[in-house]
Amino acid sequence: MGVSACQAKGGGGILYFFGVLTKLSYIFRRKKAFTGYLGSVKAGEAHDATLLLASGAGKGSFDDILIDQGSVDDFLSSGQLQPQAFTAAASAVNQTVTYNLREGYDHGYNFVSSFASSHIEFHSKRMKKQVNAIRVDSLPPTDMTGKVIECKAMVARGVKNMSCETIFVSPPKAGEVRVKVVANALCHTDIYTLDGLDPEGLFPAILGHEAGCIVESVGEGVTTVKPGDHVVPGYTPQCNKPDCIFCMSSKTNLCPAIRSTQGQGVMPDGTTRFKDKDGKEIFHFMGCSTMAEYTVLAEISCAKIPKEAPLDKCCLFGCGVSTGLGAVWNTCKVEKGASVAVFGLGAVGLSVVQGAKMAGASRIIAVDVNPKKFEAAIKLGATDCVDSMNGLPEGKTVQQYIAGGLTKWGVDYSFDCTGIVSVMRAALECSHRGWGTSCVIGVAASGHELSTRPFQLVTGRVWKGTAFGGWKTRTDVPKLVDSYMSGELPIDQYITHNFSGVDKTNDAVHALHSGTCLRAVCKYC
Ligand SMILES: NC(=O)c1ccc[n+]([C@@H]2O[C@H](COP(=O)([O-])OP(=O)(O)OC[C@H]3O[C@@H](n4cnc5c(N)ncnc54)[C@H](O)[C@@H]3O)[C@@H](O)[C@H]2O)c1
Ligand SMILES: [Zn+2]
Ligand SMILES: [Zn+2]
């Protein structure tokens, strides 16, 4: 347990908030309290936070210290509380302190109860970090550098035919990285491929592309990650070469450096790193193949993230959640006060809702055929929910209901998060005459095509699409993880199901089909 708030010195006392337990506030007025509780002022000095800090005690133990102080606290005006003495001592030893002077609050319980939850949140974040650090430290060491690793993986042998097998993973070649996969979340793109809806789907393959991993070994010439580093694999690589016009442009994240081999299910040199127990080759998938205890990635596909970031949460930044947020912030640049409609409330659609709310959208219309999704959407900021299967007024299409019913001219921005082409059309047609922008996020099944009347575009609507929300994997995923770690960007709500072991992946697939699942995460160790 940490102590989150402090003190004062001189004639003053110490105000502690014990954030994690529910005891909230203790006051030690130095003379009275130290003598009363500890026998003497001298004995009390061993517990004086300012003196302790100045003496170097606890150095390096706290990334931040949180203090809340009421501005009309009598103990403050009487000089018994001296937060400035504490902040000065902190600054002298380079200790970060967040000091909040709360206007109009006195020393009463109202003050304590008003800020207790932010203190609990403050501590819980730090405890999570510690728990994760302990778990990471306890991973067994490996000395398999340069050797083939035998491990378990889900091998998709054909449509709807995926099972756990023993596989052999070759060491990384030049420019490659072999990683231990710690957690993998299922995305619908994996399922589409497994269900045979992806025309380019190759079998046998190891699917999976939303993961958190630890680097096991690196191939020749790899400089940006080293063994022990934590990474989120990206299916959109970022080569960062000065002659890559895509990486050098701020307009796109679509680096084509390894596009053709990635699409053919092989590493950039045209071969695979996976073999089954009969020595037959297994294809890679989306440059990731994270439904395996070990996989090999191109260095340019690895986003390095801090070690304290929990891999079983941050795996979500590998695809769906990042995509939804980026569609709002990067692709459409939704502005404050805008109106938004979101079609499909899986993890992608809900992250669009969350991103729109964070961008300050004034109206967020959430559409799904499954009303069970509405509760989560409302929690994240949806202002209206539309059941487009059973909740439309007689004779109205969903686009007519949104443009003409719920709004006069349509919404400023709309997003398809279903992959259904008729829904993409509805999303475009419910966007605002003159300036509405509609963004296709969903991946349609093979052979499906878009249609609308050209007049929809002539009258000012814009149709666009996004891949991975426009994020540049290696530059931007670490920033998203930082926002998550600082508490600005909560994503835990998307993880509705947890499984343990790569062999439980089919249970996760069933969960994903259940209609209540947003993201199912399988932890492999
Ligand atoms: N562009 C990208 O980079 C990118 C990245 C990740 C995912 N995707 C795609 O985004 C889509 C959504 O992914 P997800 O993981 O959230 O999927 P999901 O299956 O969890 O969510 C889809 C939601 O759409 C709803 N839905 C189905 N039919 C509907 C209809 N006619 N009208 C309204 N809602 C309907 C479902 O009930 C469900 O809630 C998928 O197509 C996925 O392949 C694209
Ligand atoms: Zn995905
Ligand atoms: Zn590039």
C-alpha cells in the first residue's frame, strides 16, 4: 500500500490519504499528535514525510505523489499543514508531486469523500504496474537463441478446422524478431479467415494478430528491439526508411515494405519459420501469427512498449480498439460538438463511441441489431441507441430514421463497424447533406461490393475508409499504451472473456460467436 498524500512540517501536521484501504484521513498535528501518539516530537520526526523525503528515504519508490489539500482548511491557514514544505523537499530530490489545491474545501469528510475515488484510482494503477512487473519477472528464462523452439500453436488446417498442435519455430533471420506470445485477443478478422470468408486466406496457417509479446531473440541487423523487450505486433508495418513515401507521409500508415510477402503468408525472404511435427511448412498470417506460444515477426512490425504495461490488456492495441479510436481521431478528425452515428457495437464500434466521446462529440447514435450491446455503448458515451432490426418506425430504413428522424439532415460523421455492405451504404446515406463523412472500417466478405446513388456524393457526402485507424504502428502504438497507463484511455472494459492457454483458443472463438463477447483474451503464460 502506498501513501498518497502528505504533509507538513514545522508546527504542522501530516495529512495522509491511505488510498487503497478505506481509512481515509489521519491528522497528526505535530506537537500534540507526535507527543500523544509517539511519545515525543523527536520520535515523531521519524514519521515526518518532509524530513523522510529530504533524507532520501523512499528514493525511486514513487513515480508520483498525490496531494489533495482543501483551500479553506483551518489547519492550512493556521500553518499546521504546510504542503509547500513538502513540495519544496520533493523538488529538491527530483520527486514528482501532483498537488491539487481544492478550492472551497475545508478539512471535513465532504473533502475526503469528494477525492477518495481519485486516490483509489491513483493507487490501483500503481499496484497493477507492480503486479505485472512481478509476473513478467517470473517468466522462465530461455536460452534458445539460434535454436528451433518446440511449442504449442493453434493451426488452422482449413475452413473451421483449427486445433492445437506441436509446432517448431525457427530462429529469426536478418531483420526478424522471435517473440514469446504472452496474451492474444481474438479479432473478427481471424474468424473471417477461419470461416473461409477471406479469399486470400491460406491454409495451413497460424492465425492471430492482436497480441502482447516478449522478445526472445533477434536476427542479424536488428537494432530497435532486444531480448526481453515487450512488443505489440502490428499487421501494418512501419519501415521508416527515408525513401518510403508512405512512411514519410503523414497522410497514411500503409507502408508497403513487406506487403506482398505478408499477403502470401511468408516472411520477407519468402520462407516460413513454422513447421509442423511432420516437418511440413505452416503459413504466417497478417505478418503476426500470434496464436502460437512463439512466433517470428519482422522488426518493422514490432511496436515496443514499456515493460510495466500489462500485455494481457495492451494486446488490444494491436488491432480493434486502436482501429476504432484512430478512425475517429485520425481518419475523420471528429471535432468537438459533432454528431456521430456508429453501426455495429463490437469492440471496434464501441471504441469509435469512446473515441467520439473523448473528441467531444455532442451526439453519438449507436446502432446494432443486438440490443444487448446498448448498455456498454451508453456507458462509453452513446446518447441514442437504435435497434436497426426491431426498433425502427414502420416503413423507415435506418438511414431515413437517422437523417430525417433523429436528426434533421443527418450526422456529421458515420462509421461502419460491421463489414456488411448494405450497412456501409446506410452509414453513408445517414450522413449530413453537404459535408457528412462516412468511414468504412468493417472488412467485407469476399466478392461483396459497395453501392449507392452517385447523387449521395454529388450532394456533398464523403466516403472514406481506414486500416488500423491510420496509426503508424511503431510510432503510435506506444503512445496509445502510454495514454492507457496514465488512465486517460481506459480499455479494460473491452475484455469480457479470459482464457488460459493457447489450447483454449477454440473456447475463445465460441465465446466470440456468443453475441455478448467484445474481446476474449487468451493468456499463454
Ligand atoms: N479496418 C480495419 O483496420 C479493421 C480492424 C479491425 C477490425 N475490422 C473489422 O471491423 C469490423 C468489426 O469488428 P468487431 O471485432 O467489432 O466485430 P464484432 O462482430 O464484435 O461486432 C460487429 C457488431 O455488428 C453488429 N451488427 C451485425 N449486423 C448488423 C447490422 N446489420 N446493423 C448494425 N449492426 C450490426 C453485431 O451485432 C456486432 O455487435 C469487422 O468487420 C472487422 O473485420 C477492421
Ligand atoms: Zn483485427
Ligand atoms: Zn515504409
